[in-house]
Amino acid sequence: MFENITASEIAGYAVGALMLSATISAPKMDSFIASSQRSSMGMCKRCGDLKLIACSRCKGSGLIKEGGLFSLVPVVDQNPSRDGKSKSRSSCCSNCLAKGHFACPECSKIPSSQA
Ligand SMILES: [Zn+2]
Ligand SMILES: [Zn+2]
């Protein structure tokens, strides 16, 4: 019964199916490649392959809020700031240079094979 379908119809279906599958499979392929890359690389233990480590001092915000927040956040280690010159209530985190994160030292050690 397939003899009734013309070649142009078949081509049309084929192209349609191809485009559809390409559209659907594009993000899947992306995640598939990413996951396979991760497994082959063994996934960084320190950053979980994010290549970034959140600053533990400012909790990734890049700012250290002095006062006001201590009632909400349980203070585990009350390290006195080494430089007591900061008088503003929220100062830039000197630990991460107000970025809130570091480049993962473990990942930056690996020479990037992919451009
Ligand atoms: Zn910080
Ligand atoms: Zn890492």
C-alpha cells in the first residue's frame, strides 16, 4: 500500500521527520555530550564540574553584611575580620574579591583540551 505514496511525499515526510528529530534531539544531544564528558572527566570533586567554588565567607553573595544578618544566619565560626578598617555595614568580601566565587583550582589545573 506504500506504492501509492509519491516520491515527493516521501521526501516531504523525510525532511519533516528529520527537522523534527533534529529540533527535539538537539538539547538532548547537548546534555548527552555534557554528561558523557563529565563522566569521562570524572567530575570534579571540589566544584562538581561547575568550575566555580562558592565563597564560604560571603556565601556566594560577594558581600559581607555586618550586623543585622547574624540573627538570621547561624554563625558557625566568628572570625574577627583581619582588617578592622571596614566601617560600612556591607563590605565587599575580601576573600573572593566580591565575586562570590572562585575559579576551581582543581579544574584550572587541567589543561583545557577543548577550545
Ligand atoms: Zn566571598
Ligand atoms: Zn573543579
